[in-house]
Amino acid sequence: MKLKTIQNNIIIIIFSIFFLGSCESLPGADARKVPYDPKKRVQKNIEEGRGFRLMGGNKKNTGEFDFASSNELWRASLDTLDFMPLALANYSGGIIVTDWYSDDTSSKESVKISIRFLSNEIRSDAIAVKVFYKNCSVEKSCKISDKSGTLSAELSKKILNKAAIYEKQNKSKNKTKYINETLKD
């Protein structure tokens, strides 16, 4: 019995060595063999908005990093839900979730809203709004239901309208900034 387990272990070790030894021939197995140009990588990151430069750097190639405040949909969503307490607001994850909200303290009904960002563009399929209702008849007996219907559509419409206004204001501000910079040169 012991001889058979020793043989099995030896066979496993031989196959492992063979398999690991052949990994060098796989594409991308050795990162040192891939040509690496840090200047190209830095330039690509800056163009995609994933980097920053200290002390001003090369102002011609750097972007403006206003983070979430530059995203009109994000701003419009937060402004629309400003009366509700937020449970989660994750810009990089693209989601906003409110806490349970009730306008009346004695009410047994409350609402929770979640907004998922599917795109940064201002269009009707860029956000997914879900509305949940919680109805508590007794202290420990609460029923939660998804009622994403008319309220969800109204919230989406309101957010998109605000985002369009913010985008228009931002474009006119950038246009004025561009004209002023052009006149300086």
C-alpha cells in the first residue's frame, strides 16, 4: 500500500516538473521579455484619466481631475437624492444606495433607492434606478418589496434632466475658459 502511494507521489511530482518547465514557452510567461516603455504607459494613463503629475508637470498633457464632481450624472443623482440619508455612495463602483427613509416618524412604511451607473453618457439607459418599499405591520415583521415602477421612471427622468443642465453649464464654462486662454496666448 505504501509503495503505491510513493509511486503516485513520484508520478505527480514528475508531471508537475514537466508542466512547470513548459510554462516558459507560453506567451506572456516572462514579463521581462515584453518590451516595456514607461513613457508610453504614463501617457496612456494620463489620457485615460488614471494618473496625475506633481508640481504641475506638463500642463499640456494633463487632465483636470475633479473626480465625481465632473460627472454630471453622478452630481445630478446626489442632488436629486439630497433629502435622503445615504448608506453607500461609491463613485468607482458606480452605485448610490440610500438608507431607509420615511417622511413621517410614526409611519410604518419607508423607502430605499439604489442607482447603478451603467455609463457616463447622459442617456436613458445610462442609469438603473430601483425603489424598494418596506412595510412594517409589527415591530419585527417587515415586508420588503421591489416597486421600481413609476417612481423609478420619474427619478430617472429628473436625474437625466439635471445632468443635461449640468452638462450644458459645464460646456459653456469650458468654452469661456478656452476663449480666455486663447486670448492670453
